[in-house]
Amino acid sequence: MTDRIENLATTQPVLSVFPSWLSPGASVTLSCEAPSAGWTFFWYEAVPDPSSRSYSYNLLPGSTKGTRENYFIIRGQKQTAGYVCRAARGEPEIYSGYSETNVLASVRHVPAVSLSVSPDRAQHFACESVALSCEGTSAEWRVMMATEGGVLRELCGWKKTKSSPCTSNITWLHSRKHWCETGSGDFSDAVNITGQPDPDGLILESPLHPVSEGDPVTLSCRLREQKLHSDVFFYHNNKRLQQDSRGELKISAVSKSDEGFYKCEHSGEESPESWMSVRVSESCPVSSPSAVLLVVGPVVGLILIILLLLLWRCRHSKGETFC
């Protein structure tokens, strides 16, 4: 019996999150894989804990008694968050270990804390020194990165609000999503930082954070020592955007259709791809004149019909003085 308890306690389920990137308000599915059938599954939100340099776990609503299904749906998710799962079996229940923390990333929410990166761009050259810091009201923060396979890595440990930034030399391993965590339990939006492994390669200079619909955006292409001002082609989702080569790609007012993967090409060499996210305003859109007429016209017509009916009734009424 003791051996069985020890074996179950060392069992570590694997948690997957779908999708791994999320638009605020959408649903997310957590999937927990155990080594065999017959388990009950418990679902937790991971909260950054400076005292343990790791996470504390809060049981999710609807999971207090566990679920027989190995999946759990969270509806209306609005921001980046971390999750873990745990399994149990037997009578009384014997619990497995916790899964590795898996982070669901949102890129269009306006969070309480934000990740600042200097130089402020999505792509960086190999061995380039990059300063990362968390901007917000929390007294403590740290920068996290998800490595290949979903393993989380703490870049610099917990820092104080006014302390120096977290400095990291970029390698190809940094081509992953990064985010901030605070001692008060907040997550920033996640961003993708891409490292160019070729020392003589190109990078695309593009926005690191989501841009708001209607804002102007300029994309450019550069080598390590110089910015390229001509003979550059730009691609959106692998489609060349222009026939003539130029130094910059200027979008006067971005729209949702401009969202996607971008890269640049110079002398047959291509930069890595980077995703540009467009944040759509949640305010009511300004109505066009034609849209206003479509709404106002029928209303005015209905009012005129009612007035004519009242006038006709008044004329045929015995009490004309009342009219």
C-alpha cells in the first residue's frame, strides 16, 4: 500500500492548453493527460508566489469535486494566466503530483502590468543585449519565458519595482513567448521575442506589442550594423505586398485585415517572421451617413404615418374642438 501511494504521488500528469494564444473573451480548453484510465481530475490557476519563487495553486470554480473528464473548459478568458492540473484515484482518493504550469497567452487585453523591452522590437540579433522590465504597481516582478516544449524559465528572478531591468543576451532559444508576473498575482500580456541565429542575417523591425486599429505603423528591415533603405521587399502571410523594392513599409491606418505574419527580404535573404497583432477598439464604431439614413429613414416615415392617421381621425371625430 505504501509503495502504491508513493507511485501515485510521483505520477505527474501533462497539461495542455488550447489555444495557446487567445483573444479576450474566448473559451479555452485545458487537457490533462494521466498515464492510465480511471482518474478524477482537478484544475487550478497558478498564482506567482515570491516567497516560494514558484506558484501557489487556487482550485478553479467547478473543480472542487474534480471531473471525470480529462478536459476542462474556461469561458470568457480575458487575460494571460497560468494553469496546472492534478489527478486522483482510489478510495480514499490518493493524489498525483501537479503538472508543470502551462501559460495561456492573451495579446489583446489591457493588463495591470506590462512587459517593456529595449530595444523595443519583436526581433533581435544573436548575442544582442536586451533589457526587459515589468511596468505596473506591484512591488515585486519577474520575467518569464516558455521554452520549447512548454517548460517555463525564470530569466532573472524576482525584482523590486525600482530595481534595474532584467538583462538577457538573445539566442535562438529566446524565440518564444515572454511575459511579466507580479507578486500580487498579475500576468502581463505575452509577447513573442524572436532571435536571429545568423550573425549576418536580417531582422524585421516591427511592433512588439499589439497596435490599435487606426494607428499608423512602419515596418523596416535591417542588418546588424545598418538599417536598409532600399532593395527591400515585405511579405504579409508569405504574400509579397509590393512589386517595387523600398526601404520601409508604411501602413497609414492599420485594420484587422493587416494582422498576421510579416517578414522582409533583401538580396535573396529573408528575415524571420513576426506576428503583428491588431487590437480592435471596444467602443461603438462611428456610423457612416448611409448607415444613419438606413436607421433614421424608416423611423421618420413611421412617425409621419402615425401623424396622418391621427389627423384623419381628428377630422372625422364628433368633438372637433378636442382636436
